[in-house]
Amino acid sequence: MNHQEAKDILQKKLPEASLSLIKIEVFRLSWLGKGYNVIAEETGYDHDYVRKAGSDLWKELSQAMNCAISKRNVRNLLEEQLIEEGNIDKQLPDYPGGPLSFSSPFYIERTQEEAQVYQEICRPGGLVRIRGPRKMGKSSLMLRVLDQGESEGYQKVIIDFHLADRSILTDLEKLLRWVCLQMTSQLGLESKIDDYWNELIGSKLSCTTYLQQYILEKTEFPTILVFNELNLLFDQDDVSRDFLPLLRSWHEESKHNDNMKKLRQLLIYSTEVYVQLDINLSPFNVGLPIELSALNGEQLTALSNAYGFNFSNDNNVNSPTTLLLNKLGGHPYLVQLALYQLATKPGFIESPSSELKSLIAHATESNGLFSDFLQHLIADMTGEKSTEAFRKLIANEPLARPELYILDHLGLIEIVDDKPKITSQLLINFLRDNL
């Protein structure tokens, strides 16, 4: 969408006199999924001026359209209407894979959970814990949290443990210096790590002092500090027993330290925590916990509607929605793959249930729709602990707590009352035949 196209769309909704250059650019770039900080950089306007223009624009559109319009939902609410009016062409969805932008019509909101997250992340010293297996939507939710923070003027730092060398993950001092360097770099500050590091007080206190007296002292607005794939530390007992309590201490310090009140922590991980920590030192029993689970029937119906299908949630055993629930367990990524394939398949609508059954039946073949996902799953199952836990699961033998956590991390089960509940029989059958 270019500037003129954005202006043409807005002119159909609002008086031309109210359409300033900055409002048109905020609309255009928000449509493309860009946050206020990026919009300010690209347009050259002050961040607060951009936010004010956006706030005014959403209010005007809300009044004109008689519904609540915001930066996050403007594309979803307008796109279908504009397609029907012939103002824009309907485009094929992007192939599923990465995180969904906040403007994507294929993101299904978890309304209650998201409202809780936004409230917590706005609290001084707020801490949110998001847990869910791989490809369950953690990164997509993270983007929405960061966008909400950005709309409030917050800064962000993303510490992704996937990017850390193993030599860093296994050495506490290297890890803490690496975290400090990431914060410094992403906030555009000059590195002064060596000035604050003192071996006499230790690496944890040195890191805390650097964060509190340099990083947060230099920032006017709150900072959201994301720890992504935190579970990669759980296998490093010596490191995690020091690092994880440090996060808890930062949260506690926010209660009495003005600089630390500007810190918001977002912890993202894919399995229950099996590191033995003192309950009073663990970051996993403070803050707001969010568990990402499979999609339910209502959410599957909403997602199928976004792909252009009119599936009902009627509990009919042969309905497409029930097939997606029973065969795929409502797994967001696998469901997205199936719906994308169907949306690009001519003639599907003539026999939706039979076409979907056929698609799923062949999806686990070597060149099938789910082959990449399943190969990643096989790779994750190569360890002796994983294969033994899976063997016990299919043999209906008792599972120890660490074994439950392994299977939960892989997305094969949910833990209900300390017992395993299989999430997708399709995945279980595939692993039984291929391990």
C-alpha cells in the first residue's frame, strides 16, 4: 500500500479536511504491521507526535464506523469490507511458519489472556511468564505485547537464548556479560560493562548494578526485557540456579527502587520448570502466568473464517472443525498449514470434509504437508530420555515428573493432575511408526 492508496481508503471513511499527512502515514504503516517507533523513524516525526496522531485517527475511525478501531485491529476490520467494495484485491495468505504480525487476520486472539498480559506489562516492575510447546504462538503473542508496550512509549530488548553459543550458556559470567551487551546494543547505548564489572562483588551483582545504575538510569521510558527460549537454560543446573533467582530479585527490587520500576520482564519458555529452586528465589511463582494451549472449536471456526471458509462448530464427527480438533488436536501451526493448503486448492469447497480427511491422511508422508514439522520433532526425540519417556507413554506406564515435562515440551501431551493427556493422536502414531 502506498501513500495515495492509504489516502483513498481514508477519504471513503473520514472528511478530507481531517486527513493530515501524518495520519495517512500512520494508517499506511500500521496496515503494514509497523509499530510507532518504526513509524517515527521512517517519517522523521517525533514519537509522541506519531502516537497522538494515531490515537486521534483511531478515535475518528471508531466514530465513523460505529465500532472500536485500534492500531492492532484496523486492518482486520477494514480489509474484508474493502475487498467486498472492490477497493482492494483479496490476496492469498502467507505460507504459515513465522510469528504472525499484529495486523494479521490469521491471528486468533486469546482475549482474556491478552488483556491480563497488557495490564501486567504496564505495571511498574511487571513480570509475565508465557509457556507453551513449539509452534503454539508464543512469538506471535510476544509481538503483540511488544506492540502494546511500544504504543505506551516503552523500549524493548529481546534476549534470545537461541543466539547464544553453548560456551555462553554454560558459564554464568559469560552469560551475564552477554545479556548486558545485548541490552546495551539494542538500546543504542555505549558499552560500559567493564566499568561496572567487579570480581569482588561477583557477576550477579555486577550485572544488576549495570542494569540499574546505567541501562535503566539512561532510559526515560520503561523497558520490556524479553527472555526468549529461557528453557535452554534449564539443562544447565549450575547456571540456571544462579541466573533464574537473579530475575526474581530484579522483580522484587522494583518494589522499592525507582530505576527498577521501569523494568518489565517477559519470560518465554516451552516446558515446565524442572530446575530445583527455593520457592522464595524462583521467578516462576511470581508475576502473571500464561499457558498457551491448543485452539478450541470456537477458535478453529474463527480461524477457518479468516481463510474464507464457513465451517461451523457443531460437534458433528464429520465436520471439518471436528476433524481439525480430533486429528490435529487443535495445534495452531498444523491447523494453519491444513487451512492454507485447502485455501489454495481448487474445488475444495465442494466436499470439505472428504478433502480435509484426504489431506490429513497424507500429511505425515515423507513429502507430505507436515513433513518439515515432523522432522524437527524426530530430531528433538533423539535423546535417550525423550525416547524412553515416549516408550512409557505409549505403553501406558507411569511417568516421572521430568519425563512428563519432556513430553509436554515436545507438544505431545498436556499435564492434567500430574498425568499425561495426549494432545494429537496423529503425532503419537507418526512417532510410534518412525522412532
